[in-house]
Amino acid sequence: MDKESNTKKSGNYGIMDVICAIKWIKQNIMSYGGDPNNITLMGDGAGANIIIYLMCNRKNEGLFQKGIINSFSFIYNIRKKSNINLVDELVGQGKNQILRLRKINGKDINELYKKLLIQENSLQIGNLFGPIIDNNIILDEPYFIFKLQKQMNIPLIIGKNVDDGNLFYDIGYYNILRNPNHDLYFKDKMNKLMNIYLHIEKNSSVALKKYFDDFLFTMPIFLLMNFHKVNNKVYLYYYSYERYVRDNLIEGFYNCQT
């Protein structure tokens, strides 16, 4: 599909849909009593990531004016190409792939994706769909964009929920901790960091979950917050409300989702 794209890169179609949706809001919000020059985007998880990606491209300046960002991650190690090629698997190589793909049943696409995603009862992290650096929608990793102060300058509310990482750890995302791609940022430091957590929490399983939560969520939040606050207002929060439902403790992460 790269050859059929105007930019010679395929991918990021979900983010393109978001941009189209914001443009529609900007054009029509006055009909609902809103202000097209005072749009706030709010996102959780993947939605939060998308707001960050949009901020990394100044072509999007003016689309929205404020952001509320909850529990984002993945500000580095964004791929330049997807690890899997569903299109070639489904319709083969050659011309008119997009036209041929439109004739494929959506269920067939999902079934093939699930086979590539779950192998030997294990989640294949590298096969997850995700953003790519295409030099059009996403120009570079957010870590570098924000560090160099090339992001959109807008006020942000930014934060996370208690134990955000637990669910992702339990379904297999802990493999990220062993990903050699992270050496660029954490080379030779992981064992030292883990020893600090083990010193605080003797239960190794609990310590690893806490480390994973900080690695996946807390650290990216503080990195981007410190970069962004140089020229912008940034408000930090931490959601830790707990409640009991039928004698079961429901922690912050699950309260936020419900």
C-alpha cells in the first residue's frame, strides 16, 4: 500500500480519521453553541497517545487549543514500518491493493489479525497495530519532539490512575521490559532500578508490577510534563480513588474506566 499512498508511506489511518473528526467539529461546533477557537481534546490511554501525536506536528496548530491527557505511554520506539503486513496476507502484492482490500470481509481481517496477535497462547507485543513515523502525520518520536520544543504550545492537564500498569502487565505487556529497543534510553540501568523496587517491596511480583506501572506510564508522563512546562501551563493530577463493590476493592484504574 506504500506505493498507492501520496506520501509513499501507509499507516496512521486511525489518526487521520481523528484529524478529520476534529475538522468536522471545528466547522460545525457553532451550530451547537460551541467555540471553534476553544476546542479541548480529552483522551485516555490510546486516546491520550493520539493527542500527543497530534501535538507533535505543527501542521495541526489551530485544530484544538487545550488537552486533557490521562494515562498515556509509548513516547519512544515508534516504528517506521509495521511488523506485520495484513494487506499482503489478505490480497497479495501488486497493484490496486486498496481496491482489492475493500472487497474483503471485515471478519476475515479480524480473524487473521487475531492469529498473528496470539501465538502459542501468548500475546505477540510486536504484532500489535500502532503508529508509525511516516514523516507526514508523525514526524518523529514524541520524546524528541517535546525535548526539542517542537510540539504545539497549548495548556495541558496531564496525569494517570493508580496502578494503571497492572492490567497491561497481566495480559503480557511485561515483555516490553525485556525489549532491547529500550536500550537507547535505559541501557544498563534496568537491574539497578529493579533492585530499588525490591528494596521497597519485598514481594518480587508486586515490585515488578510497580516498576512496570512507572516504566509504562509514570515516567513518560513526567518526561513530557517537564519538557512541555518550559513554555506552557501544565497541570498534573493523580487519580487514586478507591471504593468497595460487593466487598471487593475497586482501585483507581478501574474506577476511572467505569
